[in-house]
Amino acid sequence: MERLPGFRDFYPEPLPAKDAASFDLRNYIFSKWRETARNYGFREYDGPPLEALELYTTKSGAEILGQLYNFVDKGERAVAIRPEMTPTLARMMAAAERSYKKPIKWFALPQLFRYERQQKGRLREHFQLNADILGESDPAADAELIALLIDTLRSFGLTENDFVIRLSSRNAWQDFFAERNSDPGKAYEFFQVIDKMEREKPEVTGEKLRTLGINSEEVKTFVAGGAPTPELQTVLRHLASRKLDSFVRVDYNIIRGLAYYTGIVFEAFAKGSSMRAIAGGGRYNNLVKLISANKVDLPALGFGMGDVVLADLLLEKKLIPKLSAAIDAFVIIEDEALRDDSLALVQRLREANFSTEYALTPSKSDKQFKRASEMNASVLLRCTRAEGRLACALRDLRGGSQQEVTPEAVVDTVKSLLRNR
Amino acid sequence: MERLPGFRDFYPEPLPAKDAASFDLRNYIFSKWRETARNYGFREYDGPPLEALELYTTKSGAEILGQLYNFVDKGERAVAIRPEMTPTLARMMAAAERSYKKPIKWFALPQLFRYERQQKGRLREHFQLNADILGESDPAADAELIALLIDTLRSFGLTENDFVIRLSSRNAWQDFFAERNSDPGKAYEFFQVIDKMEREKPEVTGEKLRTLGINSEEVKTFVAGGAPTPELQTVLRHLASRKLDSFVRVDYNIIRGLAYYTGIVFEAFAKGSSMRAIAGGGRYNNLVKLISANKVDLPALGFGMGDVVLADLLLEKKLIPKLSAAIDAFVIIEDEALRDDSLALVQRLREANFSTEYALTPSKSDKQFKRASEMNASVLLRCTRAEGRLACALRDLRGGSQQEVTPEAVVDTVKSLLRNR
């Protein structure tokens, strides 16, 4: 039996098979995500991976249906496996924001699911760092969030030679549109055209703009001018105070595809020929209101960063460290008459929080040595009985030293050996 | 909009609402699970939460269908959200076991989903610690796995007054049945009767046994006798070497409901009136063979422990520690002219891996102090400019001391203050 196409198995370490993922690498990415978010004072939350379908259609319209894992459950509810985290966050906030002091700074590492039409190597799930600030409308919050995005990427060793944050404003585009078209109902259609502009032929974009009554030369001039709005100026100043301004540039080509953005929007791009988007986000001041049916009005902003694109970039830049499993101690059992004593020793080491291994069944010494070394054990222990007394030889596999210790002294000796690393 | 019944939102900290879960508590449970599994040399893996439906029906028969979140995806595949982890593990093993030295010791913390018929408070998802040993048929592996189960429960502060491992053997019951009924096809039906025996009226059990040609008095005698099989004797001896034998007792009332168990089986029970099962597992030597259509023959055993029952027990035993969020540093900004300098300081502290907070927008000093204290900050920083020079006051909120430092010395001073904790 096979796994479903577009899904990953996470074996503990990278396997030769090219389509297998590694839990160690996932864990490395998660640790960095968590560490940086916590340094920024963000708190972790999570929600259910299954939600009512309308939570997603309310926010994104029926257009999202084609990409959803949606079905009717045994209780006749229309449900969907989560394609993104923001609707869940908005729902949770609508229910409980009164319990929290503002601003609320939260992050989550959800696994997200989209039924993308079959393309070779295209995944149908990925993990995402989602970070959000709620309850603060000042652009200082936008600067704080963008700083987190930059420092998250930096924590992996990426520099300003590797990525850039393209900073833009839905407001600026909103104003641009309102001056040229009197039908606000057409604004989202216009945003979609701008969003696809970089990937489409100029003639196609030009034609679409024409039907909206917009002159494509004016669009070009607006993008080329790139004058930052007052909000964007505040963000740039706050980033400069942190010496992070060299990581950003105002770029009105960015507008973000999703319907619900309301203010500053941004995308992190890998530099170089591919210019892949690594992360993206922005303000969504009206979403909590929408989800709560007008009961809760909470300004908000956030970004998402996926693990697959990030891992590809780190691999390309040779920034994935050697992730090798290791244990603290391996207890060699050379004489089966000493198995019980050796098991007692294993137990004591584990109770002292040392990861400890041994051969479950009788096996030759050299095989046990080999296993200890494959497992990257730090210390090797071997007990013998002489004149009725148990004595243990403790070898430091990193330092190379060896010493005799009583079974009672083993834990303390291992402690002092490993603490000095 | 509401979340689906039977699902949990994980707010960072416990909320007043009684049906809300806490990410901090989940994280506490996960940390202990991971720590103990690693001490035992287990490596973490994961698989997709969505699998082909037949992965589950092959193993458990069509009877499982009523409890599954199953549907047909947009590519016409019959799929199900995972109700348990073992089939995924067996599938991964069938594909890649040749890359691994035996025994393979793996664990995972999957979220699992079952569509249980609506009962008040009954959940439809939970997280589980799944630990498995593959490639070793000796009962030494059973002892190692049961020791891990015991030490996992002990890591939460639970003692032999709180729980017991009831140890049994499918083999013993298999032999019992074979001596009395010549139709092996009826064995599973018999196991089901034994599995339900403790929860059913003796007359009902008696009647069911009678139709299988089994005398219920003989069943009673067999259970009461409880003579350990040679396998169970080995397990008991190995646990005694670790001084863990007081946590187990042979109890043939246990047989485990699932079809695929083949050898030793066990359940961890909370002591006291409720006698809830906290965890359960056993040998499933034929499952990998079944999933791989006879290509891979790998003896295996494992257990699962759910987070919901465990958390309830810890709560009842008052064993949940106070989980309070804390940050390292809070930078007070009293003079908006110093915001840029203060932001630079915040950035330096965060880059040195200290979780650091500040007020995003201008706010009164006492409000900022209050916020710092609510956030459990360890140190408080406040900068002033005198004669053109920036000076920072650093207050140790735990120790109570205060000192003046230059902005350049802040990081090192915070380091030495927090390192001495």
C-alpha cells in the first residue's frame, strides 16, 4: 500500500529515496521557528485541523472550493481539512479576545492541506509558521511582525544576499483604484490583475485593466514611482532602528491574492533567478469582524511561511546543518550473567535523563561496539564481576579517556563527563 | 462561527471556559513524552494525517468504517483521516525497513480522529504517544517497551499508587481457545467476548461463550489462575532488574480489542474506582506483512497513550505544574524620543536569544511596568539620555537589584544575570 500522492512520510533521518522527508529536518525548522517567535514574545496556539466548510468560504468565497479537502461528515456537516490557519485564529479570537490584553502576539505551526491539481512534485500538504499580532492598528505592529519575519529567516543563516522583503500597501492600491473607477465592487478584481501582473504577458494585463477603465501606463508609473505611504514610512523607520531596513524594499508589484487584506502587505522573496516567494502576509483588519458576524472588531495582521519552499532554499544555499542522532550512553553486555545488573544500570542512567541504549538480546562484543558507535554514543559502559564485586569500565568516546567506576558512581561520573562538553 | 463538536482549540494558556484546551498543557505533556522516549533511545517520526481508506480497512476490517472520517477526494480516491498510527508505521516500514538496523525503536505524537457518536464531552480527536519496537521477536523487546510505558507515566509524577500495568498474552488465550474450539476462524470472536467481559453482565458473556462451545467456569478459572507464560516470565524478570516489577501484574482479563495483536498485550490502568485505561498495546507480528502484501516480515510491538485521559488523571492527582509564560526582558520606553534607541536595544537582546518585549505604541510608564510584570519579565530596562549620552537602568525583577549600564553592556549584563539563575 502506498501513501497518497502529494503527502510526505517523515522518517527520522533523511532516506536515500528522494521523495522521503526527514523528521530531523522538520524538527530543526520547527525549533528555529519557535525560538525566534518566542524571542519576539509570541505565544504558541493551535486549533483543529478540521473546521466547518463555511469558515473558509465566508472568508475566501466559493473560489477556494476547488482547492479544498472538503466533505460531509457522518453528522451531515459540511467540513474541510484546513487549507490555512487565519480563519481558525479569527474564530478563536472572536470567541475569546476579551480574555487577553492587547496587543495579542500569537504563532502556530499548523499542517495545511490543499488539493492542488496533480503536478509532479507538487505537494498537497505543508507546515507553516503562522505569526499574527491582534488588537493594534498602529504600523509599529506591522514593523514588529516584519522584523520577526526577517529574523526568522536570518536564524537559518540566510542573509540580505539571499532574500528581500517586498513591501507594499493595499491602501495605496485601493486609493489608486478609487480615483479611476467609481465601482468599489470591482476593486478585488483589480487587485487580482495586479497580483498576476508579474506572471502574465503585458498584453493580457493591459486588456484586463482596460475593461476596468484603468490605463496600464498609469499602473506602470505608479509601480515605478514606489513612493512609500506614511504607514510604510513608519515601518521603514522602525526597521531602520533595528538595522533591518536593508532587508526590505517598497515594491508595489506586491498586492497579495487573498481577498481579506486591508493595509500593508508584504512578501519575502528568495533573491536570484527563481525569485520564489518564501513567505507572505499583511493586515486583515476586517476578518475577525466578518467571522464573528460583526460582534468583535479587532485589527490584525499576520504572515505565513511554509516549510517546503524554505527547506528547498536552505538546501540550495547549503544551510542545512548536519543533523545526526546521538545518544549519551551505551551499556555493553558481554556476559549474559550480568544482564540483570546491566539493565539496572541502564535504568539508573535513563532515570538521570541520559539517553541510554543496550543490546536487547545476546550479541557479540564487537557488534555491540559497532552499534554504539553508529548511534553516536558519548560514553560506553561495560561491567564485569570480579571477586563477587561489580566493576564498570567507562570509556569517553569523544575524549578517549577510560576509567573504572563502581556501579553506584556511574551516574555521577557520566554527569560530570557530559556536563564538561 | 463555531468549532466542530468534539474538537479542541488550544489557547496558549488555560481559559476560564471549561471546554477550551491549553497549548501550554499540551506542550508540557509532549515534552515529557519526548524526553522519556529519547532517554530510551527512541527516534521520532511522523506520517500523513490522511491515508488511503484501505490502509485501515485491511487491518481492522469494515467494522472500523462507522468510526472513520472517510470520504472520496477530488481525485476519486477513497481516503480517511487517520484514526490510529500503527497502519501508517507499518506502511512506512514495509517501504523502508531495509535501510535500518534492527531493532528499530521509533515514536510519534500524532493527532488521531474518530467519529464517535455524539456523547457529551466525548472528543473526536486526541493526541497520542505511539512508541514501537520493530525487528525483534524476543520478549526482551516487550520488557523494554513496557518499561518505557511505566517511566513515561512516572515522568509526570505518577506512582505505583496511581496506576498499574495489566499484563496478558494473546498467545495464552489463543492456546486456551484452540484446545476447546477447532475453528480458528472463530478465535477473534472469542477474543472480543473476553475483551468485553469486564464491562458486560456475566450472563451475557456466558451466553456468548456457550455459542462458541466454551465453558465460562473454565474462563474464570483461567483468569483467576493467571499463570504467566514463559514469555511473560521473561518480561517480569527484565522489569524486576529495573526495579519496575511493582508496576505490573499478570491479568488475563486483558486481551485488547484490535484484531491484529499476536503475543503479549497490556494496558495501563488508573488505580481507584474508575479504573480507566490510560494506555494500551502489544505485539502485532503479522501487521507489516499484511500491509506489504507478504513482502516484508517484521515482528513488531507498540503502545499508544492518549493526551486527554492522561491530562484528566494528572488534574485529578494535582500533578499539573503551574505553567506560566515568562519573558526575559522588558524594555520600558518613557520618552518617545528614545524609541529608536530602545528598539535597537530590543533587537540586540532578541539577537542574543533573550525573549524581549516593549510597548508597540506610546503608553504611560506605570502601564508599561504593569505589562512587564504581567508578562513575568526577569529584567526591566529603561534608557535615558543625559548630556547626549544614552544610559540604561537595568532592574532585576527577581533578585531586586538595580544597576546602570551602557547600551553596549546591556546584553552581557543580562546574560550574566540570567545565567546565574
